[in-house]
Amino acid sequence: MDRKATARWNGDLKSGTGNVRLGSGSFEGEYSFGTRFESASGTNPEELLGAAHAACFSMAFASALAKAGHEANHVETDAVVRLGMVGEGFQITSIDLATHGDVPGISAEEFARIAEDIKTNCIVSKALASVPMTVKATLVG
């Protein structure tokens, strides 16, 4: 199974502009130095990475909950990807996941335990294993 995305950059780092497009055609957006390192409007690689991580985590969490006998009404996850200066350059310094779900019949402790397991074991988490991650799991409903 292959998935594709394309990014094009025009110009130099500070004044250049870029465009990113998903192979499915479901998203296309502009990015720039300002959207990545300042607070300009538009997307950036870290935001896209956060969206991918939140989506993967939510799917894997719902699956693990069902396997444990607790089908979720819904699971929603926010991801905060932190970009910071390390030495002479930038790097992703941490990812914080905050998930909440409406899952009948599960204790808050089991919900949190399964979330911790998925933080380490969802596909995107495995790919990002070198980045420190946290997960805050809140049972709602």
C-alpha cells in the first residue's frame, strides 16, 4: 500500500513559497517561512504531521478499545507538534496528544491504559518514535 503527497517550493527560504498536495486530492495548501516559523496564515509540515498522527491515533485507539470489548461511540484526538531550536537548527522537540472518547462500560483507568499503549504502537507513533510524546486521555459521556 503506497500513499503519496507532493510538495513544491519556489524561491529562497525566507521569501519563497510552497504548495503541498495530497495524492488523493482531498487537500491542497500553501506554506511558507511565515507559516512554519512565524504565525502567518497557512499550513506547515508540522501541522500536517499532527493531523496524520491524530488521525492514526484515533483509528488505532478505537480499534484497541473494541478489541478490549468496549466499542467507542467516538474518539477524538488533538495533536500538538512542537518545533524548537536545538543547537544550531530546528527540530520537532515533542508531540502532545490529547484524546477524549465516549466509550460505554469502560473505566477511566482502562481507557488511559489503552491510550498509553496506542501512543507507542499506532503506525505514525512508531514512525516518530525518536520524538518524546505524551498522551492525556479523558473519558467523556
